[in-house]
Amino acid sequence: MADKGFHDGELVVQRRAGVAALASRLGAAMLTVPDLSGGASRFLADRDFAVITARDGDHRLWTSPLFAQPGFLDAHDRQLTSHAAPDRGDPLHGLVADQPVGLIAIEFATRRRLRVNGTLTHADPDGLQITVDQAFGNCPRYIQQRDLVHTARAESDTVLRADALGAEDVALITHADTFFLGTVHPTRGADTSHRGGPAGFVRVEGGQLWWPDYPGNNMFNSLGNLEVDNTAALLFVDFDSGASLALSGTAAVEWNIPGGRGDDGGTGRRVRFTVESVVSGHRLGVRSTPARPSPHNPPTT
């Protein structure tokens, strides 16, 4: 990656939030040339769940799950190999190489996560190859603790595609305590981030979604991307049934007076997502034990 440091959108959001000085101290360590050997490689090798953001053949952005037995992620130096690819029925099935991608690997049980961004250099039904430009961990706040369990996949899914949310989609969203957000930047590429909170922290109004932005690491990678390019994708997973819900559309950051109704995190920020395309009904071979809520979850207001 030729350009270093925070990009223009991240800097705008950091300044508006009043955290530019704090973010600059983090950036020096977290945006260096990545090396996925050592601890990062071991963390990735032990994972069985990851999420990737990329574009489909029609150039639409999606965020999709990768779920397989531990060992499916193999990393060394600046190369990450996934021995799994998006399933049939997933909007990113048949993923095309030579494009920016963002991946997050997460261990719910210990509330650990690692974000890996780079270029997809090879893709086939058996796996993916990524040359990595950025790799950094995030704090454990807002990750709901749960243990994932592998289950038999449904032999045939009834995958539905639509341009608006249905009643079952709304129910899944409003009961979710976790989702994944995919964003892009024209020169820095794609990124996938985790969002968590108490069930109901994502609201649905008039076919749009919004959620309060909680205090975080002050880097504003996702919100900074949205400042420059409003393209976005969301992934929800019902960990009771294994059902997934993928949304593609646009998102914008809304700035309000801190402490108002719905400002659960007290930041005065929320993100509003406009739905353009929906893929539902694809079921993963994954369930989980009942979630233990993060102690950092703020109450909904």
C-alpha cells in the first residue's frame, strides 16, 4: 500500500469527534506494513468463523460469512489463504479475484478479533488468496460472548432476493445483538468491522436501519470510509437457527446532540443505512450457545 497513515475521511471524522490526537498515537503502530507471522498467524489458524467484504460480478458490495473447521485460515508474512469460500446461495458465491477485500476473523468466546484488509489475488470454489495491506486487532468491547457449534448444513436453502426488507428480515434484525459492516474507500480498499450491542440496538424505520455509534478505538475506519464513499453492506446471523441476512446499500453518519433519545453510546453519532438489495434464507452450518452479553453494552434508550 503506497499511502500511509489515516486517509482523508478518517481524519475528518476524528476531528469532528474531537479525538484526532488520540487517534494519531494509535495510527503509528496499527497502520504499519503487516506481518501475519507469529501471534497473528496462530490466532487466525485457530479460528472457525470469519467475515469478508467484497463486490459481486455486478460490482455490488456484500459482506459474507466464512465458516469452516479451525485451520481454514493460513497466514504468513503478507499472505492470507482461506481454504473456504462463500457458499452457493451466498451473494459472494463465485467471488471474482483482483479486487480489494476486507476480512475480520473473530473469536466470540474470548472476545478477540483481527481485521485484515488487502487484495484478493486468487479465488476459486475451494478457497481465496489475499495479499495483505493492513492487519490490526480491535478491543473486545461490545462482542457478545458465545461458543459456536458446527452443525449439518441444510441440503437445500430457499434463498430469496429482494430490494426491500420483509417481515422476517425485520424480526431478525431487531433481535440481533451482533452484525458486520462492510465499507470501502476508493484508494484504501475494503474493510469489514464488527458491531455489537444489546438485542434491539439496531432499529428499523421506514425500510431503513440505524444504530447508535458507541465509543471505540477512535480510528473511525468504517465511518471514515463512509465519509468518502457511502457504499455499505451488512451481514446479520441468527445464531439460534443459522439463518443469515445480507444487505447491500448505502450508509451515512448522522451527527446529533449527545445524550438524545436513541444515543445509547452517548457519542451524538448514529449510522443510517438505506437498503438497496437483500439476500435472505441462506443458512450456515453454525449455531451457538446462549450469548453472554458484553459488560460494556449500554442500555437502549
